[in-house]
Amino acid sequence: MRELAVGGSLSVVEVGARDGLQNEKELVTTADKVALIVRLIEAGARRLEVASFVNPARVPQMADGEAVIAALPDRADVSYIGLCLNKRGVLRALATREGGRRGVDEAGCVLVASDTFGQRNQGQTIAEGLAANREMLRLAREGGLVPQVTISAAFGCPFEGPVPPARVAALAAEMAEAGAEEIALADTIGVGVPGQVVDLVSLVREAAPGVRLRAHFHNTRGTGIANAWAAWQAGIRVLDSSLGGLGGCPFAPRATGNIATEDLVYAFERSGIATGFSLEALIAANHWFETRIGRALPSAVGRAGDFRATGAETGAGAA
């Protein structure tokens, strides 16, 4: 079988250690989180979400964020991202760099595209979120962190339903004006479909020209990889994913995991698009992490493995 030759390269932001774990009920030890991140780096990850600076009472899994960050390898070729939901989160991110420590490199701010979900997730309306994010981006930039922002629930809200694309584009324009170096469009609850992705990316690109765009998809309804491919076709060159397809939002009903890094790498590499990841190493990391949390991970490629076109696998006579 001839493999497709699309060409080009995709940058993957590995979010397994943050978004992947935040919904896990059983606490993962600090040592296992650090070991997971190290394995992901060895597999090829160069941008990773490693912690969330949130209230530990609301998200207990992220309570050891500073301890995780302090134990990470100091590699010049790796960028660490800390999720920040408010000004205090950015200040905590900046504090990880005090005393000459490496700390995090990027402040991943969040703006929710609906009032109801924003109030549930961050205690903010859209208007309040805009004001807060302007200040957060300023603090991050002045403190030496890369200021970037994710527009959450960009494809739909679990409480209000469809989110108007024009609203998302307007929010992106405001965040670009506020100094965001990168804007991510997040399908937080996994309701988006490929046609919607293409249309929204086009609209946001017009509203925020010159700002790097990223996309973040959840696989709640099985459309995650199709949406990732649609984003690529629409010009997105940076995509989030999580080892094993772990993830979910504690404040969004029925929200399940992110698209799996193994599945994303398999689909893109076999389409001729370089990701810089070793699929073999990712699958090994998947199987190792299963032993740490005591269950199989959702990733399809993690279960089935890579494809090798051997005589046995061509299956002469098979249906």
C-alpha cells in the first residue's frame, strides 16, 4: 500500500501530565508524574503542560504542581507550560523561576467562551475573563514567560449549547491585541466536527492575523482525530494531545479524554507529516503508565500497536 505523502511537520503539545491527569480520582504520586514527563520527553515531546496553578481544593490532583516542576530536567530544547486560571496562577508560575530556578517557560492562560461554563470553571463571566486575561498576559510577558491563551469551550458549551463562532473570533481578536503570542481553540467537551473546525479556524485567522493558532480536541464523541486532520488542512500546525487519551474537565459533565498522542502521531506520520515522536516509545510509555494507575488507557494505537506490513498482517483471504 502506498503511504500518503502530504509533507510538512506538526508540533505536538503534550498535555497528559496536566489535562490528562486532572480528572483522575486516585492521586498520582509526584514521582510518577515526573517519571511520566521524562518518558514523554524521551519519546519526543518538546512542549509539555506539566502543572496547573489552581486551587488544590477544587483540583486535588494538581496540588503538587510546584514539586513536579522543581524535579523536571533542565533541558534547553524543552518548554514547560503551567496552566493559569487567574492572576494568582500567573504569580505562582513566576515564582517557580525565583532564585535562579528553571521553572515553567510558558503561562497557559484560559478564557472561557460562555458565561455559564466560565462561572463554573473559573468563577468568571466572559467580560470578567477578558479583563483578567489581559492582566495575566501582561504579568506573564513582563515576568519573562511566553504569554499564551486557550479559548475554552470554543466549539460548544455543556450548559448553553452552541457557541457563536463570531464570539470566539472576537475573543481571539481581543487576546491578540492583549499580547497573546499563541491562541488555542479548545473543544473542551468534544462536540466539534471537521466542517466546524475548518470554518472556525478560518474565522479566527481573519480576526487575529499574525498570531500562531493551536487546537485542542477531546475525543468525547469519536471525532477528535478527524478534527485534528481538519485543523491541519485549515492551516493549524500546533495540536494538543495526551498520552493514552487521558483527560477530561472536572467542571464539564460527561467530558472525556483528549485525543491520544499515539493516535495523533500514527495518523500524521503515516500521512507523511513529521511529528518528532517515536511511536514505539509512546506505546511503551502508555503501557508503563497503565501499571501506575491500574487500568488500560483509551488510546486505540496503545491497544493495537503500530502497523507493520508483514506477510502475516496482510491477511490473505481475510475479510
